[in-house]
Amino acid sequence: MTSVGESIAVADSDWRTIVRAGVQLGVVTAVGVAVFALLSRGMVGTTEIIVQSVLILVGGAVFAYLPSMLLRPRDTDGIAWAAMIGLVGALVFTVIDTVLLRPMNLYHWTWDAIGGGSGFWYIPVWWMGAVFLAWLGAWVVAASSRHTEAGILAIAGQSMGIGVVLGGILMATGVVPFHSAGFALAFAVGLVLHVPLAGVMHKG
């Protein structure tokens, strides 16, 4: 197990770890997007929504917590470096997406059509969102690691659970329709809420 001292050293100075982790995150994201697209082609209705929602929750947890799993942030510098991994991962995914996935026509580019044929009106938004997810995940891990080394898989499971509960509430009350995008929203909001919850739970 990585010690606290080793974790802080990596977070503060090892740029190779940052780049390598970002590349890994970008590749994992590309694989997840490809799986999502391929499975969606053969499904319709409720089954499609459920499968897509599960993939989105898992994918969100991976992007939020894989940087922390590779970096083990304990302080503000570590949290910032985890966010950097999120940015590098988003950039790597953008390259893979542009060079490989788009030419394969795995999915429709509705957002490009909205932007007049260009994706560069929303791609930077994705980059910012990616940084935000990794940053929040690192905050949760750092808050949970004040006294003992956090079990990141368990923490990721908690975030997914919060997302499922929030998604169920939003859809049951009619705030959002029963759709995978609703669970994406619920996971993001749940991750924001998980930060103060982790701080309170591990305060003592």
C-alpha cells in the first residue's frame, strides 16, 4: 500500500505519473464510449435506458476516481494534480475520438449539427467538465483520507449510490424524465454533495 509520504511526493512532483495517468484515463474513456455506442445500437426502450444509465454511472465514477486511485491525493496540491489528470484524460480522449471513433461513425454527432458542423463549441465544455469530475473525486478522497487510507472503490460506490437515489427522486417527482441523461445529472449533483458529506463523516 502506498504510504502518505509517497502519495504526497507523487502528487507534488512526479509529472510522469500525471501524464501516464491522463493517457490511461483517456483510453479508458474511449473504450467506455465505444461500448456505450455499440450496446445502444442493439437496444430500445426501457432496456436501453437502464443499460445506458448503468454505463453512465460507472463511467462517471471511473472518471471521477481513477485519477485519485492512481495519485492518492491527500492535500490541496494532490487535489489539483488529480484535476490535471482529468484534463489530460479529456484531451487524450478528444484525440482518440477525432482520429478513430468519429471516422468509424459509432454514433450520431447531434452536437456538431447544433454547432453548424463544428464540435469546438462544446468540446472545451467537456474538458472543463472532466476537470470538475476529477477535482471533486479528489476532494472526496482527500477528505476521506484524513486519518486512514481511503478505500477508493468503496467511495466510488457511495457516489454511484447517491446518484441512483437522487436520480430516482428527480424522476419520481417528474423533475426530469426517465432517461440516462437524468442519471448523469444526478451523479454530478451527487458528487458535489459527496464532498461535504465526506468531510463531515471523517471529521473526527
